Amino acid sequence: MPNQYNRYFINLIACNTHCTINGKEAIGRCKIETRANNGKIYIWVQNLKPNLYDIYLINANKNDVKIGELKVDMRGYAELNFDFDAENILNTGININDINVIAFTLADKKNEIVMEGYKNQKIEWQNNFKSKINENENKKINETNEINEIEVKTNEEETKINTTNETFKEIAGKINKELKALENYKFMSEDEIQNLDTKKNDELEYIFQHNTPMSPFQNQKKEIKWVRLALKELSCLPIDSWTLINHPFIFSAYCKNKHMLLGKNISNSEYILGLPDTYQPEYKTLMSKLGFVQFKSCQDKKAMKNDYGYWLMPIYF
């Protein structure tokens, strides 16, 4: 299917205790989503020692691609969003479907592996990865030594000319690569974009059709239908479910009320997530940051302090 949607999660675990803080185990999560050739990766970690880390994706053939750097703050927290071509990550020819490992290394010491996670079964990859890193480092050292030897043999004026010529070559090479990449870039038609915007998540629709119907609001709008939702089912929705499930406020509200809501506006097929709670105005900013943009009282009136109702989050595709 040309616009098929896939999503999966990878748990990240620490494999270097020297890179954790406060005596706590470093933990993290990676979410990978693809629709057609468009891919997105979201990475979140905590309890990792403040530093700069390189992030690698590795396939079963032990080919790797560095997708970026992760800067961990003083709290030990960091997150990264990365968009990519699902069939050709960063023009390496590596397909996201073949990726099995995600790994972090220290940026200034690339053969020191800090965290790892596996999409499928665990594979032995570290020895091969470290060998390649060492080979690359040795190659850089040799290249540096060769350049130094050439510079010693030339006079100051020749060195300036050579340096200038090399700079022009590098610039021309970069421009040529960018032009070739632009020639191969596949632009979407308006119809393709519209199709991506309107295609809905099959898992979400399945939940709506099979879960228990609810009538949470007085005089509720007829075009909006509601069903009961379990906390674990958040992982089936196109949202950052990992953050929500592990957030203390969300978890506490769910434990008190034993349910959440999933709503669907049948007039435009928009979906809404609802979290039951008693309204406290001081939590409005916190809930807004989590994506819950409105509190609706179960009674047909403006929400007042301690009113029972639901924090509501629109679900976007």
C-alpha cells in the first residue's frame, strides 16, 4: 500500500553505568513511525550523565548510520526528533525496515557505547561497530599525518594556495551532492498530501468500534460519540503514549477513575482523548503542555474548581 502507516517502539537500556547520574539507571524510549517513504523518529532519555552523545541506527548486516547528536541537560534528560526517508536513510541505502539496533555513544569517544535497544531479537553488533570506529579513527590520524608531512615540504605561500584550492573543491563537491540529491527528491502531489492528511489510524478506529460506549456529558453533542478507553490502549493511538502513560498526573487520574475516554466527531472523523478528573485551575498550564487543551465539565456549564469532568486532547494524524 503506497501510504501504509507503521509504528513501533524500542526500549533503550544503559550498558555503561559510568554514564548515569544520581545512582539511577538510565532509561529511554524510541518511537519510529513511517507512512509511505516518510519516516519520523522520536527519542527520549533520562538519568543519563550530561554530555553530548552520537545516535546510530544499525541493521542486521551490521551497517550503521549516524542520525544525529543528543545533548543531555543537567537533569539527565534529553529528547530528539528526526525526519528521514524510510527507504534510504540519509542517502546511505539503508531501509528503516532492516534496522534492528539503536545505539548511543559518547560523541568524543565513539567506541564507548552508552545505551542500546533492539527492535526485534538481540544481535551481536558491538565488536564489529567498535572495529569500524577504530579503523575510521586510525584513517583520520594517518590522513592528518600525511597532510602534516606535505605541509612541511612546501613553503608558506604554496601552502596557502593549496589550502585555498582545497576549500574551493570542498565547496564545489558539496554543491554537486546537493544538486544530485535535489534531482532524486520525490515531491508529493496535492492529491498525495490530501490522502496522507485524511488517512486514519486503523487501530484507533478498531478501538472506537469495539469498546464500551459512554455518555459522559449532559446535553452532549449528537455528532460526537464516546467510548471507554484503558490506559494501555494509549499505545495504539498516534500520540506520545510513552510520556502520558508514565506521567504521574495521568497515571494518578486513571487509577482514581479506572478509565479514559475516546471520542469521535462523526461529522468530520476527528478524534478526542479524554482524561477524567476534578477540575483544578492551577493544573491548566501543565495539562496544556501535555496536549490537553480544554477541561469540560460533565454538567452542562462552565467548569468551576472541583467540578468533575474530563481534560480533552485533540488527536492529530
